[in-house]
Amino acid sequence: MNKFYRVSRFLQRINTAVFLHAAYVLGIGVVSVIGRAMGAKFLDETAIKTNWKPQTGSTDEERMY
């Protein structure tokens, strides 16, 4: 009985991996290809706007700790 359980678990893991890869390729891959063909930019590397403010306090590390 233990061998059947191990074989069953092994097959479940293989099925899960196959289905997850298929979902990724068919879902995300197709959307990415269509988006690129339409000229959409998903991650804009040229963005320079930020909401981070420059450091205003002391930069002396000994004083900080």
C-alpha cells in the first residue's frame, strides 16, 4: 500500500507541475506576446518620477546607532 501511495504522490506532483507550466505559458505568455505586439509597456524602465525624498538627517553611521 505504501508503494501505491508514493507513486500516487509522485504522479500528483508531476500533474501539478505540468498544469502550472501550461497555465503560465498559455495565460501570461500569450498576454505578454499580444501586449508586446500592440506596443504595451508592462514595466517602464525609463520612469524618473518617484515619491522617495532625499535623506534629510545625518549620514554619520555612528551617530545613527
